[in-house]
Amino acid sequence: DWWEEFVYYRQRSPIMISSNYYGFDTLIDCPTRVQTARAANITFAALQFRRKIERQEISPFSIAPHTKVPFCTMQYERLFNSCRIPGEECDHFARWDDATHVAVFYNGVWF
């Protein structure tokens, strides 16, 4: 709890830049230099992964297979349908079970 509070909720730097664990931009299924095409590929791959999480189709794996230390999959529930809500001194986390949209920010406009 203290780690989450001080590293994520009290931190004022952007999470996606300072603490990004996604790595979806490394996908090379359809390599392209067109930014909108890359964004579409990443969104598609993320939604495929979300479906696997919802259907519980993700198999457990180890961070270091030779030591058999399992990767904690509890964080998967926070990957989608969630956000950090700004607070004056400390932010908080919110999650929705019924989210059905993707928000896109382009050229100063939300879609």
C-alpha cells in the first residue's frame, strides 16, 4: 500500500512515461512508420489481450523461469477500464466493469 501511494498516487510525473509497463509499441506484426496505423495496431493488440484477461485465457508464467518465481497476475485487473483520478495531494485509483469505449487524444482533441 505504501509503495502504491508514494510511487503512483503522490507522484506528480506522468505514469506512462515514468512507469510504463505496457511495451505494446514493440509489436511488429504490421511494421509501419505511420503513427495512426501504429496506434491502431497497438489498440487492437491491447483489446485482444483484454479479451484474454476477461476470459481467463492467460496462462501463468515465471519472471525467471529457472527459479520458478511466478509473475503476479493481480495487476491485470488494473490494465483496462481504469484510471488515476487526480487529487490535491494524493490521487486515487478508479475502475469500471462496464467500460466499452477507447479514448483517443489527437491534435488537442479527444475522440
